[in-house]
Amino acid sequence: MSGAGVFLIAVVVLLSGLLAYWGDLLGRHLGKKRLTLMRLRPRHTAAVITALAGVFASLLAIGVLVVFSEPVRVMLVEGERVKGQLARLEGRLVEADAKLRTSQEELGQTKGDLSIEQSRLATERRRLTEAQGQVKSARNQVQQLRVTAQTLRTSVSRIRASLAAARASLSNLKGQYDRLEKTYGKLQGDNLWALRENSELKNDSVKIRNELREIEAELEQRSTELATANQQAERLNIEVKKLESEREISNKTLEDLRGLSRKAMEDLQRVQNELANAQSALKLFAGATESSRFMPIIFSRGDELVRLAVGNRLNATEARTMLLAVLESADSQAMARGAKPVAGGKNSSGLVELRGADGKLMTPEMQTQSLLQGLTAKTDQQVLIVRVFANAFRDEFVPVVVSLFPNPVVYGSGSLVAETRIDGVDDQNQILRQLTKFLQDELSPKAVRDGIIPAYGKPDPLGEIDQAALLRLVSELSSVRRRVRVQFLAARETRAADRLRLDFRLR
């Protein structure tokens, strides 16, 4: 066997050892799973699988080299034949040298036959040249075998790189498994949150019943005031008639009494309006109470239905179009949740009468005019937000209120929102809990103080956090293994009504 063949076999054996080591790792992994094969113990099963993996890996490596490397195939299949040819050529060379010496001796002995011997010598020299060419060809084949050995070394390096890549893939799979465990924990937390929300809804139902009782009491009080006002009006009318019959009373006193009468009538009209409003509210809350006994609540008081950012310097037509668009969008949201219009109506949500900050009653038309004036008078960016006025249940009308807020730029792209310090020595679950607590207890209130308008009633009132980016941040903090300052930056220019998106940076 040639030296190149021995070197090739040595390389293959070394590669088999490396693959056997990989097979041993595979056996350990299978041993941890406690697998059995043909009633063998798990330890023996792991050993058998490890040995078979090493044998298979060695055969696979040799087979791949034989199939895809022509020099290796030539060395393994035709190496001995080439070596035999080289030996035969060397024998011919020795024979030619012997003949040459014989010819030279014969040349000294027989000078007369010089021409014949010279011709024979030329022939022998040609044979010698041919033999030397064959020797050179054999040497070229040996050099080719050396190149083949170098190719084999390169293939071994590539196999080692593939093994490293497989280990890296295994590490990535472990990381994905850890992230799935964390996601499962988050889902469990969401389940607990849903249970707490259900408890809060039950408490809201109790509060609605209490509010209904208070409204009924207020209705009784308003009815009493109405009866009193009617009595006062009757007495004043009698007094007016008496005063008119008495001519000696001065005109000034008569006008004063007439003024008191008009005021009493206005008070009577006001009390009647309040009574009508109280009756409407009583019907609304009575319907809500009846629904709450059978239907689930779909909106809580103050929940946001929809928001719409509007530009500045709107004309009356544009302002009315914007307002109608946001009300239609809110109506679509209410219908999607299960709301229905009142008898004879076509909208499942809309404006209702309410009292302003000054205590005056505002009808839906008055609210609409106020909003249109605000939209056309402002010169800055604004946002229209539709919120639920009272708790609403499925299959009933949803009362809403529309508010107009300024919409300035709160954070520029890359602006610092908040920062905290996290200890990377803790495990990843503790780091994730610290980050979540900071986002809920500190960053969210600060963003509201800075001017971000939260969307109450939505799953993420301020904006959603990219869970993949958060998990990458936890992994980076865990790899640092020291206390690190974490900065939360605005990912883009953010106005007051925009959803807040965050980037992370370690310091």
C-alpha cells in the first residue's frame, strides 16, 4: 500500500473518531430519554445506538468521498495497479541499463560492428526515454494522489464546520423551547387576568343596581319638587289674579309679581325637563339592569370605541365629514360587539343628552355644534375620540360621548421615553418580571404624563410591545451578567393619539 493511501486511511479513521464522538453525544441524549430496544436496558440501548451511529457515520464519510472525489476513488481503486506499473517501469529501466552496459562492452570488443551497435544503442536510448516518460507519468500520478489527500483534509474541515452548525442549531432550538415556556407562562397570567376581569364585571353589575336605586330615589325627589312647583305656580297665579283685581296696587309691584310668575313657569318647565331626562335615564338603566341579568356586558363606562386624527384649519364641510366618519366607525364597532338600535332607530350607538362642565344640559345637537366649532377654530393637529358614556350590554343601544383633544408631537424618533437598571445576574424569568413591572408601573404612567392619550378598554391602552424584541432584550441582559442600564426609546415620531412603539438600548 502506498504512503498516500495510508495517509488517506488515517484521515478517514480520524474523521470516524470525530463522528463517533458525535455519536456518543447522541447516545447520551438518547440515554436521557430512557429509550429501550429489543428488551435492552436504556443504557445498553444508548450504547448500541451510539456504536451504530459511529459505524454509519464512518461508512457515510468514506462513501461520500469515494462518490464525489475522483482522486480519492482513483487512489483507493487503482492505487495498487499504478504502483505495479511503476515497478514494471523501474524493472524495464534496470533491464535497459543492463543492456546498455552489455552494448558498451560489445562496442569495445567489436568495433567493426560500430554502426550496428550505434543503431541498437539509439534504439535502447529511445526505450530509455520512453521508460523515463513512464516514470514521470507515475510521479505525476503520485502528485495527484497527494492533491487528493489535501482535498480529503478540506472535506474533513467542512464536516467539522457542519458539526458546529448542527450544534448551533441545537442551541437555537433550546432557546425557542425556553421562549415557548415563557409564552405559556404569559398565557397563564392572561387567564388569571380574565378571571379578575370577570369578577370586576360582576362588581360593576352590583354597582349598576345601586345606581338604579339612586336614580329611582332621585326620580321620586324630582316628582316631589314638580308637585311643589305646581302648587307654587297655582298659588302665584291666584295671587296675580288677586293683585290684578286690586287697582290700588302700584304698577311696579304688579310687574314684579308677573316676573315671579314667569320665573316660576320657567322653573316648572326646567323641572319638567329634568323629570323627562330622569325618566329617560331610568328607562336606559332599567334596560341595562334587565340585560345584565341575561346578557353579557360589552362595554364599560369610559371604554374607547374609536379615535380619528384630524388636520388643522378645517372648513365646515370637512369638519362635519370627519365627525360623521368617526361616529359611523364607532357604530360599526358597537354593532360588531352585539349592540342593537333602539326601537325605530337605525344606529346602535350615538350621542345622548348630558350636562356640561357648567352644569347646563347639552342635547346631541348642541354637542355636535360644539365639536364642529372646535374642529374649525383650531389651527393645530387634533384627534376625535369616541368613548362609551355608560356601561352597555349586548342587544341594547350604546350611549357615547365624543371628545376633541390636541394631538401634538410627544416624542421624536429615537427620543428617550424612560430608563431603568436591570441586574443581568438574575435568571431570565426574573429579568422578564422586572421589565414587565417597570413597563406597567413606571413607563406607562410617565407616557401618560408626557401627553400620550391612552385607549381605555383596549388590550394595550398605550401600544403593544414586540414580544420577540422583549425576549431578545432579556437574552442580552442575561448574557451580560452584570447590572445594566436599559433605555426605552421611541421607535418613530409619536403624537399624543398615536400608538407608542419602543426600541431598546443597553448602556
